[in-house]
Amino acid sequence: MPNESYYGTAAATGELVFRFVAPEAQVQALQNGDLNVVEPQATVDTVQQIEAMGDQFTLEVGDTLTWEHLDFNFADGTTFAEDEGGLAAREAFAMCVPRQQIIDNLIAPINEEAVVMNARETFPFYDNYEDIVSASYDGRYDEVDIEGAAAKLEESGLSTPVDVRIGYSAPNQRRSDEVAAITSSCNEAGFNILDEGDPDFFSAGGPLETANYDVALFAWAGSGQKASGEPIYSTGGGQNFGNYSNEEVDAAWDTLSASSDEDVALEQVKIIEKLLWDDLYGIPVFAHPGVVAFDSSISNVIFNSTQTGIPWNAEQWVRAE
């Protein structure tokens, strides 16, 4: 219920009810009238289902600040750690991951402007994206190279086929499809990809927290803050789940976080991005397209790319009388 003493713009509606519904059930719930506004996972099937529901529902699609990535586990004794396959094994995996195919099959049908993402601290639709990417990445993993991957895997000294456990939060159809595409490609290079999707992947004591994986497939939500990535990539960072460590990266974050100068931030991000590519911390894949659908009788539902998501202005939603 609205707070009558609130000093700002008064709420436009008297009651809001939030329901937590599995992503795969949201579209049907919208059609049934059980939900009025949904923000489901953006998949080709989801968009097609909403489009088929007719004019009584509104569909909006746009860019978000959430991005998909594959992160390596650097813990001693794991496949891609320095005491096992090391950089050569990581390079082999990066060479065989079919990022463009994943975009073409799973993302472009929703957002035709989608591209393979080649940065972590900026997005393809940001003005500084090309500047940062050109300074940090030479495009070597843009196209699948099975022969090159096989040669790198041999260089790593690992005995083939090399088991690679890809962990993610399941069920998730799009990520299952991503793993299937990676399996089809990377198994040709000498890997044996294991789909280890797990409902408890993000849980306390689960695979991500305990680093019980070889490659983690999940997404980060960007905030727009200059130093928000520091806990992910710095030594001992609270979100550095794969135990990555590079003193030069740490120093660059120290410089960036201690300055409010935009030019300093830009130059340090270029340094960080290049080092993360050189070490192959992980592999960015794509920026998530966002999908919002709602009962067309409701007005003032505004698509946005903030971390808050579609409810950011929910107090101003209005249903037609």
C-alpha cells in the first residue's frame, strides 16, 4: 500500500503484489491473467510465445547490463590450473567455443544487433567499447579453430580426451543449449565436455562457492560503477570464485579505484582487459537481451537496463479502468 506521508511523487496505484514464478512458467501465467507484468529469460521460444498471444499483450525487447561468460577454475589440481593444463589448455578451450554460433542461434533471433562480446568492463552498446577492445584484444578467439585448439591441447601436456565440467544453475534451457553447442565443437578438439548443470550451483556450499567445476557458465549484472569489477578479478576478491591472481591486475584496480578521473579509469580498464585476455581469466560471450511483456491494459511499464529491472517504477504503473 502507498505511504501517504511520502514526500515525492504519489504512487499511481494502490496495491502491488509480487509473485515469484519460475521463468519457464511466466508467459503462461501472463496469458492466464495470474501475472500482469513479466520479465522472463530472453529465449527465442519465449519471444515467439508472447508474439503469438495477440494485441492484448505488449512485448518489449532491448539491451541489458547483464552479460554471459565462461570462467575458468584456477585452483591447483583442476584442469585449467597452472599446475595442470595451464594457459595452453585455456587457449585450446577458447579456440573451440563457438561464440558466434551461440549468438546466431540463441541471441540474434531476439536481438538482431547482438554481437560476440569481447570485454568485461564495458558493453557493446557503450561509446567506449571499441576503444577498449581494440587496445586489449586481437580477435584470436572470434572464430572456431579446431586444429589450433587440438595443437594447443597437445602443448598443454594433458592426456586426451580432457574432461571439462561446465557448471551452471539448472534448469536453464538457454545455458543447456550453450553447453550443447560447446560440446559439439570442443569434443572435436580433444575435450570431453560434461554438462554439470545443478539446481544448487549458486547455493551456499554449492559448486560455484566451493570451486567444484572446471568452467563456470553464468552472468554478471553490470552496475555502471567504475570499480564494481574489482572483487571479481582481484586476488582474494569476494566474487573471484575461480581463485585467479595477477599482481598487475591488482595494481591496476588499485589505481582505478583511487581516482575519480575518467581518463585514468579508461586507461586502467584497457590494462585490466588486456591482462585478463592474456591470462584467459575467462571468456565473455554476449550481453543479455532483455524481454518484458505485460497486459496492454497497464500503462507506464518502461523497459530499462538497470539492475532493478522492470519494477524500478512499479509504483507508477496504472491499469486502465
